[in-house]
Amino acid sequence: MNISAPTPDQIQRPASQRFASANYRENNVILGRIGTLETRIATTKEEIGAAQEIRYRVFVEEMGAKLPFDAMLSKRDFDQYDHQCDHLLVIDRAITGSTVDQIVGTYRLMQQNTAEENNGFYSQNEYDVHGLVSRHPDKRFLELGRSCVLPKYRSRRSIELLWQGIWAYCLQNNIDVMFGCASFRGTVPAAHAQSLSFLYHFARATDEWHIVPQTDKQDLIDLMPAEALKTKEALSDMPPLIKGYLRVGALFSPHAFVDTSFNTTDVLIIMPLSKISSRYINHYGADAERFNA
């Protein structure tokens, strides 16, 4: 989605505004560690810039996204939302160089209070997130987005570490619901008919978690009847991130959004923490302690 973007130097939040997790930024808290990999929130402008460069390498150079001119010129994926977000990093300490050189993955996190005080949620451009949040005034929402990991690090270990970081972040910030757009590659939903239809028939958000699209141009993802689906094919076509959410117990929007700028077909994921499978809570620890030694 093409959104007017500030320059890279404008990603630093003004002094009058604080990042959602200022304690992480100031104390450089490690949220998880596996082998040489560790995860924490970015603490400097340079680290955020490095995360944006990782996003550019994945979204533009690998996936063919078309960003605004300034972003393409600087070879960084950045927009007006970056300054109001926390940026979760995956860092490989085995790489020679500074921390900036060691960043191999990132995830952008936006808490509800900072969204409401600034530009709103990014996903509001595609789905009626405001309506969803308004129906749950007693819950705190966290938007997840811009997830990417360099090809060499797309392993179970890296994914586990990202989940560890997010889980620890949610616990320490009293988050009740995670949500955000996740993507299939390409702008033809029918190319993912098996997977999208599987999400529609077996993991669709309904009732209190129902979400509606912002425009009537978004199509339902029930492209095939349930009885025609082949589970193995449906799961094998899913990107690891979407498959991971599905296994944890996430719910999915019944509509897909075709994002021509990023060359993707998006679905909105809704993950109430109360619905997370107990085996995953046991895996990471109720206090997010397993990978935080």
C-alpha cells in the first residue's frame, strides 16, 4: 500500500512522545536467546534504520514491492507509522561487526495507546480495525506487521525466537489481543485457492472477532468448497508465518486484500491471547522464560 512516507531521518519519535516500551529501549533488555541468536527491541535510530534495510531487501529486492520514491532511493522500507512503533529485532552475535551489522530479522509492533494517539493502526487502511477494537473496550490490542527474516535465517530456530520475543513483549505490556496483516506472495488470490479456502472454512474469525474490509473491492476467500480441499496441499502452500499463526490458534479475516504495491494478497490475523493453544504456552513458558536464559 502506497502511503506518504517521511524521510528516514524522521523515524525518531519527537521528544514529547515516548515509544510504547521505553523501558526496553533504555535498558536494552534481551527478550530471548537461542544459541548465537537473540531478540530484543531496537534501542537506537541506527538499529531501526538497519531493520528498515532488512525490510527493503526482503520486500523489494526479493518480493518485488514498489515503495514510494524516497524509500526506493534510500533502499529502506519506511513509512509514517515507523516512529510510533517498537521494532523487534533478531540479532546474530556470530556475525562480525556492530549490532547494526548483526540484525537478520525484524517485526514491527504497535500498541493500541500509541496508535490512538498518533496515526492509528496501519491495518486500518485495509480492514475496519477501529470497529473490532471498539467492540472490546476492556482489551488491549497490539498490531504486528512488517515481519521479515533474511533467507539464511528462515529456520525453526529464528521463528521460535521471534515468537519468544512477541510473547515476552505481550506479557510485559499486558496485551490481550494481537492482530495484523500477513501475506501470500502475488496479487492473484486464486493462485492460493486451497490455502485461503482452508482458512475460511476452518479458521475464520466470526461473532465477536468478525472483521470487515474497508472497501467492497476485497473478496471473500472461500474460493473452494470445504469438501474439495486437500489439507496437505493447503498447508504446504501457506507461508511459514501464516502456518505458524494457524497452529497457535489464530483467527483469519474472511476477506483478502490485494496489495499491488507490495505484490501480495493479505489476510488479517486476529489472535486473542486467551485462545493460544496451551501447548505453545507450555513451550515458551507462562512467563516467557524458556528462551530467556
